[in-house]
Amino acid sequence: MSDAHATHIQRLRESLEGVILGKSEVIELLMVGVLAGGHVLLEDVPGVGKTTLAKALSTALGLDFSRVQFTPDLLPGDIVGSQVLNPTDGSFRFLAGPVFTEVLLADEINRASPRTQSALLEAMSEGQVTIEGQTYPLKQPFFVLATQNPVDFQGTYPLPEAQLDRFLIRLSLGYPSHAQELDMLFAHQRSHPLDGMEAVMDRAQLLALQEAVRSIHVTREVGDYLIRLVEGTRRHDKVDLGISPRGSLACFRTAQARALVHGRDYVSPDDLQALAVPTMAHRLILAPESRYGGKTPADIIDEVLADTAVPG
Ligand SMILES: Nc1ncnc2c1ncn2[C@@H]1O[C@H](COP(=O)(O)OP(=O)(O)OP(=O)(O)O)[C@@H](O)[C@H]1O
Ligand SMILES: [Mg+2]
């Protein structure tokens, strides 16, 4: 790996860790998601630093940032944009929605109607939006960090699994430890840590890192291990719907990104193991009896990992 890549990755990690304390694992997974060119779902309770993390990421990468608070009355046009009439000459002009940014925080995505959710998810997976027959490409890079509250509140529309499949990674931040929360108090005493942040790379350097991810070597044996893990989820008797081929691709690309983040030019089985829960758990649909029997998708992934032979 080139020294420049290693330096950029290290600086990005340090700058995010300086704002969100005690969350290095989550920060690493977020970096993996960004470098792999995918979108990340953060499932968490209020006040644990989701918005702060998204802002920190866009500042560190020197990218434009916008935030959309999802509500039940939000319409697809409020996200992707719409054609507006100019009353003076009767012509139409495209008014771009907030999706035309580089880092988009889609806050509480499960509060919007399924139609609005799917407008965003379509834009995410296609990298473009089509309005009244006209296609508009989104920016490059384009990264969505969507948040969802894990507690089922009244009036929410949980994302269906088919939509969850479009997120590369699902994460949760969780509370900091006692010591880290104490440090947080004093880090915030005079000003917010975000205020002093600066970009650690530019757009071209980020695109170069994303390109480097694709060149990370994967042996046929490691690819075979990935597919055996995926098949293990499809065969599992407590699973109604296992990992899709889209999910296999997500595991492949995120494993390459994790290798790069760890300074390797090849994927090792460790990468797949470390990423199995964050890349796979949200894609599984469990059989009803296991859902009520207290098993979580993460438990199933752990079982599949334990039952699948690791290449030597
Ligand atoms: N682990 C942490 N390290 C440092 N600061 C933290 C941490 N967790 C939360 N904070 C701080 O707590 C405050 C609230 O965080 P933030 O607004 O990002 O939460 P949120 O998860 O977006 O909440 P909501 O769901 O209500 O939007 C911020 O000032 C943030 O810096
Ligand atoms: Mg927030």
C-alpha cells in the first residue's frame, strides 16, 4: 500500500476518534463503509453521537454535508427534488433536493412513509434520480448515513428487509464507558470538539482510496470461504431468508476495504469474520419461532461462522 494511503487512513481515524470517544471499532467500520463506497445504517437511541459522527466524517473528508429529518409527512420530492414551474414564462426548472450532496445524514429514516424511504434508497443504489423522465446523476462521492431508532415507536415504518439489503453495513454506537464519558464532559467544557476540526484529505484523495480498495487482492480460497458463509445462512434451519448475492458482494467489497484500513494488500479470513455481523445480520429474515425464541440474527451469524471451515 502506498504511504500516502496509509497516512490518509491514519489521519481520518485519529480525527474521528478525537470527536467521538471510545468508539474506535464503530469508527473503523464506518471508514470501511465509506472506503467501500457503500451506505451505512446506524441503529441507535438518541444522544449517542450519530449526528456528530456524520458531521465529523464530512468535515474530515472535506465534503458537503446535509441532513434530512425524516417525518411521516415527508414526500419523495422533499428528498430527491422536483420540477418547479416558473410562472413568468411557464417553463419548468429542476429544484435539486437534499440528496444532491456528498454526505447525507438521513435521520430517523423509519419515521417516513415507505414511499419516501424507497425514493432515497433507489437514489442510493442507482447513484441517480429520475424525475418526470429526466435523469440527474448524484454527486461523486456520495455517502448516506441513515439512522433508525431500534425501539419500535408508534407511527414508525421499520425498513423492510429488502430495503435493509441496500445498506452495506449496519452499526450501532452505544454508550461510551464510564471513563470515556467522563473524558467527554471535559472535552466539551469550552467548545465543541467539532469546532476545531479540519479536513484531513480532499475529494480526489478519497476517490483514490476508494479505487485502491478495488485493487486489494482476494484469493479464490478466501472468496470460496465467503460463499460458504453465505450458503450457511441460506441453509440454516432458523432462517427464512439468508444472504442475497447483493450481500455476498457487500462482504467482498467491505473485506477489501478492511484490509486496506489495516494496511494489507490482500483480504484474509479475519476480515470476513470481523465483518460478518455488521455486513450480514441486517439482511437475514429469521423464522418466526427463532425470533420469538430469543435468537438474534447476530447469534445465527456466529453459529454459521463456528460451523464453517476456515481456509488455511
Ligand atoms: N462517545 C461520545 N464521545 C464524544 N461525544 C459524544 C459521544 N456520544 C455523544 N457525544 C456528544 O453528545 C452530544 C449529542 O450527540 P448527537 O447530537 O450527535 O446525538 P444523536 O445520536 O445524533 O442524537 P439524536 O438521536 O437525538 O439525533 C454531542 O455533543 C456529542 O458530541
Ligand atoms: Mg442526531
